Amino acid sequence: MTNRLLNNLNEQQIDAVKTTEGYVRVIAGAGSGKTKALTSRFAYIVEELGVSSSNILCVTFTNKAAEEMRKRVKALIGDNADVSLISTYHGFCVRVLREDINKILYPKSFIIMDVEDQKTILREVFAELNLTSKDLSFKTALREITVRKSSLEYLEYILEGRKDKGQNEMDRIFQRYIEKQQRNFALDFDDLMNYAIYIFKKHEDVLVKWQKRICYIQVDEVQDSSEKQFSFIEMLSQINKNLFIVGDPDQTIYEWRGATPKILVDFDKYFPDTKTIIMNQNYRSTPNILNLGNHIIKRNTIRVDKDMFTENVQGVDVVHFHGSTETEESLWVVNEIKELVKEKNAKYSDAAILYRANHVSRSIEQALIKENIPYTIYGGIRFFERREIKDILAYLRLLEFGDDFSFLQVINLPTRGLGRKFIENVSKYAELSNASLFNALIENINQPELIRSGALEFIKLIDELKILKRIKSISDLVKDILDKSGLTKVIRADGDEDRLNNIKEFVNSIILLENESGENISLEEYLQEISLFTNMDLKDGSIDKVKLMTIHTSKGLEFPYVFLSGFSEGILPSAMSISERTASALEEERRLTYVAITRAEKGFYITESEGYNFNTGSNKYPSRFLFEINEAFYVRKGTLRQEVIEEAKQSFEREKEKLALLEKRKNLVLFSVGDHVNHPILNKGRIIEVNEIKGEYTVLFEERNVTRPINFLYGRLEKIEI
Ligand code: ATP
Ligand code: MG
């Protein structure tokens, strides 16, 4: 038995597997067999020590990685093993709470809220406090709620009735938000671990029960654990003192969410008896791919240098493809995949297309569909099925076809007070006259059940859009739909960057099509073209599909062929993370690139293209990281013109200056969102936004009900308590 487990492991891995007791840390680069060692160790503990798998806690970062780990463990110790303690941090917290939350008088059937539920609560809170999205976007409010939940203090407020003293706007929002949560016994994502820690702290018997039950703890991807997550795990290890952690500091990609790679680096300082195991051999990738990864990550200044080697065969060259348009880039990727299938006997599922931002999938998906290649999006939704895109398409269809499906989708979107009852009434008239719902509504609008201000507004809106349809291009029409219907306002209130980006990407794709087709394309033609992408037969049973996912989702996974697409400045590195977090963000973006490269086994391809970049508002050009790579490391396909290179380099210079300015501004911030201030002329106001990029606050002056941008340097705002 042991032999079967140990046979295909190297010396360091065997060491890791056999050192079952005490504090052990494995630090090693990508693809060196860390997860393999960890899963083998799990099996070893079960088979050689005779400890049940339900006494071994194994945590990792993403659901996908946890799933992969469960699969590998089951392959070693059999399908019937209980692997429910192989989980994410949050998954494990839910497990604890389902068992013990009654200690704090919550029902075991407590509700777990998702972001949409959170927004529902916020909507109520905003209404009660007479706030609108002009005062604060949901996104900002949610971010502030997370900040306030980073300490456990709020739990004393809701669970022990201690009164909160904070009094600014955000404090009031927060207070009501958590009161509503409690009334519904609803926990949001941040609460899960907080509640578990709280119960452990207040009820020692519960803590001891879990500490005894969990004899061994293993943590994978520890570089992305936050301080809180780690101390939670550490607390659980205090009786048995068997804690095995595994990670690669170069793959930290969640620093923006509190990851502290320091835990891995300083582990031996917390636990002086720590045994450290280093692994240097990479088993995943060809030397070409591995060398490229090593080469890129060396640029980071905050890191411990380590070099990986491999005995794998040389394999093929890494390829960079530069497309003159996005369409060309995507078609190239798709054709390359077809070649791999034809020439190298690869399967579609051997290919993964990775990207930094969700909206990048749009043009790739269109190319895949055009070429009839099945694909699946890991942890995401197909572009044309994303809600915000479907909503706009429904408006377009209603304008063109006046059909019932589109009508039903948009009649109450955004809310016009036209609920189910109203629609039933419209249906009755439609049946009577055998007309479409929309026509029935128009013809019978004067009937008492139908004459509502929302309905009149809707008819007027559609009439107006129909006129615009005749004179405007489709891309402009879409902008009008968004503005005039109020959809933009709703999405702005949400402040969901992803949805806004998807819409920009959508408009962008239409402009591209309009430019490519030369002459004006009609709405009917456009909808016909697009129906190919929206009426997909989703039930296609094939499991052999190309995999699309963000780099974040790809962590810990591996694929024979990897395409890193959308390798453009502003996408990777992302414009936003750089402007928000500056230098340290840039290193994290570089680590993301490293993670993407090191997912590949046999082939690695980088692609990017020219065109318009709505993230930066300028032309697209290759990522600065491409220029950091010595050209000896890859071959280039497609023509990268000198002008594009020049343009890129100039913009990097400008960017550098901007960064320096930004760093300076960061030190000037005196107030935060929700603070009340006094202005010598405009009187009392409230900070509703702090914009470090522009170097200004947005202040709402309540007496006058106006907002004004006030420069950081102004110096005459004074904080006041209310
Ligand atoms: P990452 O940092 O990306 O999570 P990792 O260090 O966890 O990588 P694994 O996923 O465990 O690496 O292993 C990478 C690949 O190498 C897997 O396909 C695994 O089966 C293989 N592998 C690991 N160790 C060995 C070994 N000793 N001999 C042969 N193959 C190995
Ligand atoms: Mg791993």
C-alpha cells in the first residue's frame, strides 16, 4: 500500500508525506508537486496511521481547487471515503455553523446571503434613510460593510445588544443592515468566518470539540490566506499541533483581499520546531514554458528568488500572436486549437483560454461559436447570457419585432410598478383581440386596469426609441436605450464594475461590427447575426469542450495547452488595480501572469490585438509585461508594427509619472466616505466619494442638495461631528 503511494513521489515529497506530526511547511514553485504531496499525505495518514478521513481538515482557496483535491484523494483512498472536510475556508465555516450555531440562538437552517441578497437589504436600508444612488453606490456601501466586518466588534452589537456609537451616514447604513440580517438569521460571506470564530471564542466546549475532532490540518495555497483565516486554522490546531502548510509566495494573487504571504515566510518564527521542505523540480511544464515563467517573475522586487528546473522534454516554442483586430486575435486562437486537435491529436478539453477580465471572453466566444467549437466557462456565464446583455438585447428585439418574450422581459425593467397582476390584465386583452402583448397594451391603454403612469411612460419610451432607431446607428441606439430607459442608472447604483464593463464591451463590439461592415447595418441584420450567439443549444451533451476562465479561477489547475488572451495594457496589468493600488498592485499583476503561464504543460500562447481600449480610453497596445520578456523566449506571429511599440512605450512613461503623482496624493487624504464636513462657503456637507485618481472628494452639500468636487489640496474643509 505504502509503495503505491510513495512510488511516484520524489525524495522531498516523500519527506513531506511521512512527516505527519508537528508543524511542517512546504515552499515550492508552480507545478512542483505540492498538491500531489498534500493529497498523498492525506492518503498516507488514512492508510498508514489509520486515522479516519473525517478527522483530517484540508483547506484550499477556490471551490474548483477543493473539488480537484477531493477527486485526487478519492482516487487514492477510494470513492466511499468521507472527504467532506476537504473544503474552502468558507465551506468549512458553514460546516461548523450548521452544527453549532444554535449556541448563539440562531437556527441551524440559517440563510446564507449572496451579493444579490445583500443588495436587496441595502435597497430597503437606503429607502428608510432617504438615500439614493446619488449619495452612495451599492458597491461602495458593500465595500464599507466588509471593512466594518473585518473586526468582530459588530457581533457584540448584534449578538449582545451593545449599542453602537458611530453616527456618520455609513454607520447608520451599517447598523440597519446588520439589524435586518439578524432579523432574518441571514449571514453574508464575511459573517461566516466571523461567526465561527465568535462561537469558538465564547464557547470553549465547542472549540475543544472541534480541536479534538481535527487531528491533522493541511492548508494548500497558503500564500493567499489572510491573517484572519490563518489564525482561525491555527486556533483549531492547538490541541493536536499537527499543521501542514503548502504554498508559493510567487503565486499570491489575492493581496487586494487581504492575503498575507508573510504567514508562509514567517511560519518558522511562530512555530520554532517547524520543518521546512523545499521542492525545486517542476513536473508540469516544458522547459520553454518554465523558463518564461521564471524570467517574468524575476522582475518582482518583493520576493525570495528561487529557480525551478525540469527534466521534461523541450517541446514546442512559446508563441506570441499580435492581431490587428480583436476578431483576428480570437480567430487565431480558435484556429490554433483546431490545428492542435487535427495535428497533435489533442482534445478540445486539453485547451484552456485564460484572461484577466471577464469581458475579454466576448470576442473569443464569438469566434468559437462561429467555428462550431464547444466550450464551457468555468465559474462564469457566457457573455451573451449575462443579465445586463440579455436585457439590452430584449429592448432591441422589442423595437424590431414587438414580440411577447421581449415585452415580458423589459416591461418592468427597470421597475415601473407593472407587476404580475398588470401583465395578467394585458394578457387578457391580448387574448381577446388575438394581438401581441405590446399591441394589446397600446390599444387598450385607456382601460382602467391598464392606465398607469408606468405603462404610459413605457409606451412613450418605446415610441421614442422607434423613431431613434430609424436615424441612429445601432451602437448609438443602445446608448439611448440605456440612458432613456433608466437601465444605466440602475447599474450605476449597483456600482458593479463587471456589469458596466460588459456593457461597454457590448457597445464596443457593435461599433467594431459597424466599422468592419462599412455600410450601415440594420437592426434586423444585427439581430440575425447575434441570434447565433444567443440561441445556443445549451443541452449539447459533449464533455469535450474548450475551457474558458479567468486567471484567478485557474489557480492550482493545469492544462496541456494554455492561451493567455487579451494580454493588453489596461487589461493585464488591469488599469483599475494599478490606479487604485499602484506599485504593489503591479507586482500582483505580474504574479497573475506567472500563474497563467505555469498552468501550461505542453504549449503556451500569448495573444493581444489592436483596437480601442475602453478601460484606458485610448488605443490598445501590448501589455508592458510583454516588453519585459526577452524575445529569445518566444516566437512572434502576426505583425507588431513599430508605431504600436512606440505608442506603448510612450504611454508607459506617462503612466510612470501618473503613478508618482498618485502616490503623493494618497498621503493627502484626510476624510473618508460618510464623514460630515464644513465648507466655509457651501456650509455643511457629506463626503460621498474619495477619488484618489483625480485627487478630489465628491461632497454632497445637503442644504443646497448639490454635489461638488473638492480638491484634496483645498485645505479648508473641516470635519464636524453630528
Ligand atoms: P501549483 O503551484 O500550480 O498548485 P503544485 O506544486 O501543486 O502546482 P501539482 O499540481 O501537485 O503541483 O503537480 C503538478 C503536476 O506534476 C501534476 O500533474 C502532478 O501529477 C505531477 N507530479 C507531481 N509530482 C510528481 C512526481 N514526483 N513525479 C511525476 N509527476 C509528478
Ligand atoms: Mg497546487
